[in-house]
Amino acid sequence: MTQVYDRVALIGLGLIASSMFWAIKRAGLAGEVTGYARSQATRETARKIGLCDRVCDTAQEAVEGADLVVLCVPVGAMGAVAADIAPVLKPGATVSDVGSVKRHVIEAVSPHIPEGVHFIPAHPLAGTEHSGPEAGFAELFDNRWCLLVPVEGTDPEAVAQLRALWEGMGSNVDEMDADHHDLVLAVTSHAPHLIAYTMVGVADDLRRVTDSEVIKYSAAGFRDFTRIAASDPTMWRDVFLTNKDATLEILGRFTEELFALQRAIRTGDGDQLFDYFTRTRAIRRGIIDAGQDTDAPDFGRGKAGP
């Protein structure tokens, strides 16, 4: 694979950033990868496991001279990080991110991007329930989608270069408008996570009156909820606070569907339940046919480590 950037800086060294490093190194996509994390303990862990060619003690040090800077911090922190690194960004460099909300990130980061620096928001649709620098692995992005959300007036050559990086890391790449992105992700990710958190919370309450049988006898459906609900709490707090309108709209539609199913159960309308479950089952088959999941018992999520 051809080198795409001379130097890449990763700000924040969790699951996505660490996976990016291993994927970049696997394909030889950058000459050097620098990294920074706010926590000293995280930086020490990164150095210990060989994550990044150089781990820096400040964000400014990490981005100095970088051709690509990727913000891998929670979306609520991106504006402050952008303001911090702005004075030392290299002219002609590209700043991107990996946040799952795009309108808020654009509004928070854009004012801090200097003239002559490209800002191209992005969102890799990949992850696990694990977090931290040791959670990353090179294959995380293989055959997963990465959505680029270029702002108005973005240099097409800069977009093509970022696209080449993500494709080199194994991703399928598409472009999308910020508001449409936030609505789509509210359906496919944000609302499902909130529902999972809620269901696990209900089970936690019930556990107190069933002597922990909810945990002991948990079946596959509940286990899937707990996997989703194990995701990083800081990240998801920020997601819901910064994509509230789209998430609330989807939750409203979910509530309407739930009421309809409650009515069908209450009235014994088996035909409605069967038809509904048949229609929704087809969506699962479509996801598998599109190569975005597997029929394997662990859903292909057992892989971990670099």
C-alpha cells in the first residue's frame, strides 16, 4: 500500500485511535504516527505496548508538523482540543475526527481551524464494547463503513487523500451531509444504545427481587443488550447531549411502535405480531447479506488485541 501521509497525529488513544495506528502500520499508510492522551496513565500504557511511533505529553507537541490530525476524543471535548492545537497546526494540514455526531462537532471545531488548514469530519462505523489503548486491533475497520462529512468549500484533493487513508485501513468510504448523518446514526446507533442502557437498568432493578437470577440465567437477547450497554459512558453521555433532536425524534417513533406492539399483545392479535416480526427479521438478513455482521454465535466480536 502507498504511503498517504508523512505524519499522522492521533489525539486521544482509545479503541478507535489505537486501531487506527495498528491499521496504518499494517498497510504502511504513514511515515510516522504520533499520539497524545490527556491521562498520563494512558500515555504510559501506550508507550508500554508500542502504540504510536511517538507518544507526546501535550497535544500541541503531537500535532506539530503533522499532515493529518485526527481528534479521537469524546465529542463534547473536541472544541476545546481544537482550540488548544490551532496555533501549531501545519499550513495545508487536514484535521479530522471520529465522533459519531457531526453537526455539533462541525459547530464546535470549525471556528478554531486556521485559514489554510482543511477540516474534514469523519465517522468510522466500527467499534466494540471495549475501550482504552489496549483494546485496539488492525482489523477493526475491515469491510466497515467510514462516513466522510466534508464542510462547504472543502478541497476535493484533501477529501480524496483522507478517503485513501480510510480505504487503506480496510474501510468502505461514503460521503454524507452532517444533518442526515446525525439522523441516520440516531436510528442505527444512538437510540439502540439508549434502549440497551434502559433495558439493562430495568434488569438491574429486577435482579434485586429475583436473587440475581436475571444475571445467572441471562439469554442471548439480554447478553446482547449488556454488550452494547458496556460501551464507554463518557462517549455516550456526550453523544446524547449533542445529538438530542435526532435521538428524541427516533425515540418518539420507537415509543409509537412499542405502543402498537403492546396493543397487539393485549388484544391477542397474533397476525400483527407475526407480520411485524417477519418484516423486522428481514432487516437482520439484509445486514448479514451486506457483509456488516455474521451468523457466528459471537457475532464475530470475539477478536481483541493488536
